[in-house]
Amino acid sequence: MKINVTKNSRPIRRRESAFTLVELMLVLVILGILAAIVLPKFTGVSANAQKKSALTQISIFATSLDMFEVDNGHYPKTLNDLVVQPRDAQNWHQYMESIPVDPWQNPYRYVCPGKHRPNSYDLSCMGPDAREGTDDDIVNWQTTK
């Protein structure tokens, strides 16, 4: 800081420019408002993408399960029968490389014969809440709501 002294006056201090606390707080408030607007939009997109991913995976399972049924005359007892040949499948081919978990890192539920589809199978995932039988479950049968 430079101090200039004139003849009949007190020393004059030159003020160096800097951000004040009020200016910094204003910037933080603006950033907070922007985050509150933008973040929910991105999280909604992510949740929707996860649901679509689960529906796609269930569709892939359905294709593999139907191929197994065409080749062997019955649906497999477990999803693992799509990866490893069971004893009762004479025309077996490897239908999947591995059995994935759902987008929320839970196993898919497979029941054969199905409770909702007794002539075939029920296939579902528990959705984001990881609880079976709730509204966010993703299933291969039609439910009425």
C-alpha cells in the first residue's frame, strides 16, 4: 500500500481492489440457486435411464429364455441355466455369457412357472427401493394400477 502525503493534509491511502465479503456471499448464493435448479434435472435423467436399462435387460432375458424354451421344450429352472448347461437340457446352447445384476446392483427375480404368468415365467427387478412388491418394481407381466 502506498501512502501519499500532501502539504496540508493527512496521509491518503490508496485502496487496492478486492472482493468484499458481501460480494463473495452473493456469488455463493447464486451458485447455490443454480445448483438447486440444475441437479434435480440430472438426477431425474439418471433414474429414468436406470429404469430403461432394467427394462432392456428384462427384454434380453426374455429373448434368451424363449430361445431356451424353443430348443429344449421347457423354460429353465434358474437364470443360471442360461449360462451353464443343466442336466435336463439336451439341445442346450450358451444363451448368455453371464447373469447381470439390475442397475441398482440387486439380482433379477426369476420364477418358473410364474405366479402372474403360469404358462411361462415371471421376471422382475425390485427397482430403486430394493424391496419386492412395491410400485417401483420393473416386471415382465402387466399390472393394473
